Amino acid sequence: MSADQTQLAFDWSCRIMSDNGCGFPAPGLHSFLFKPIATVGGVEFNKVMLLAIVTSLLVVTFFTLAFGKAKVVPGKLQMVGEAGYDFVRRGIVYETLGKKEGEKFVPFMVSLFFFIWIMNIWSVIPLAQFPVSSVIAYPMVLAAIVYVVWVSLTFKRHGFVGFFKNITGYDKSLGPVLPLVMVIEFFSNLLVRPFTHAVRLFANMFAGHLMLVMFTVASWYLLNSWMVPAAGVSFVMAVVMIGFELFVQAVQAYVFVLLACTYVQGALAEHH
């Protein structure tokens, strides 16, 4: 948010029918832009980058403390860590890949899930109040990592010919439509898949944050205009949206990891 927009958002003279040219400070793309807060080695760090770094540190620190000195009779922190780890392992990885194939991918999927979930949950944390995943660069990088894992596994398991058949959906039984299906599958798997994988997470977090900002700013604006009942309704909607966002944040982390497991399963599956 620029300096002028920040000043506008907190200008208490802004109200309905005001004659000072100060209308409703509607949220928009400026709500996702932040000025640098520090420069280290020529690299500028803003709020979003800081939250991403803190997220990484939180995930690493939590699991280090939870499992660094694991005990047969777990303490409270280890119990929470085991519950989260087991949820991803049994509820996502085993269900998709099976126990035998999936066990080696559990650490990767657990890391993905909690990293994404915490990036999302910053949206409702005081002072932070911004989901890192609403900046598309972060979902794109995560989707790219999954993409590289998928491609490398497919090559390793099937070789070049098998890889080509895998990504093109090659099946002789399709007959005359086989060339068309192969072209569609090729572009779908190599180009569309990583894009949709990233955009699904980004779009949900972007829209959710925009709605939260909208109802929060509207509550202040209506209250400042002495429209107390309308401000109350807007405030209730803001609270409802916070509850809904808590649900969506977890679901989006779940869906991202579930799709990642599905892609890995496709890479490991035998082609017929």
C-alpha cells in the first residue's frame, strides 16, 4: 500500500457523502504491495518475504523440537507433532500412494503441507494479517518443485519412451483420435498442470484476503459515517470470513499436497 493510500485508509474524515473528495478506500492490488523494510546485501526484503522466512523457521524449529529427542512416551509437543505428521502420512500419502511406495515421500509432503498451511494462516494473525500464498510467486515455486519431482520420477521409473507415453496418455485402443489425445495430454501435463496447481492455491488466498480487507475497511467506513447497523453487519461478516478463511487455509494446504501425491502416483504407476 502506498503512502497516499495508507493515509487515505486511516483518514477519519472519509465518510459517505463527504465533500472532501475522500470516498470509500476500496481494497485492490495495492493491498498486496509492500514497501521494502530492509536491504541486505543489495536484496530488498518486504513484509511478504519476511513472513515466508519466518514460516520456514517455524516449521523447522517445531519439528526439530518435537522429534529432536523423541521419547517412547511422548510429551505434549511430540504428541502434537506426531498427530500432524500422521495426518499427512495416513490421510494423504498412504491413501494416494499406498504405504510401500508412499513412505519415502512422507517427509516431503509433510513439509509441503505445514509450510503452505502456515503461509496461509498468517492472514488471520494480528500484525501479520497477510497470506503469503496470495503472492503468486510462492505457489509457483512450490508447484515447480512438485513438477521437477514428478518429471524426474517418471524418467527414472519408465525411461524416455515410458515418460513420453506417460505424459501423452498413449493408448493404441484410442484408434484415430490417439494423435489428438496425445497432443492435448502433452500440453495439459507439461504446461497446464503446474500452472493450475499453483493458481488454485494463489487464487483462493488472494480472493479470501481481498474479502477480509473489504469487510474490515467497510466496518470502519460505515461506522465513521454513523451508519452503526450497517457497520455491525459488516463487522459480523468480517468475523464470519475469518472463520471461513481458517477452514479454507487448511483445505488449500490439503488439496495442494493431495494433488502433489496424485502426480507422484501417476509417475510411479505402470503404463499399459
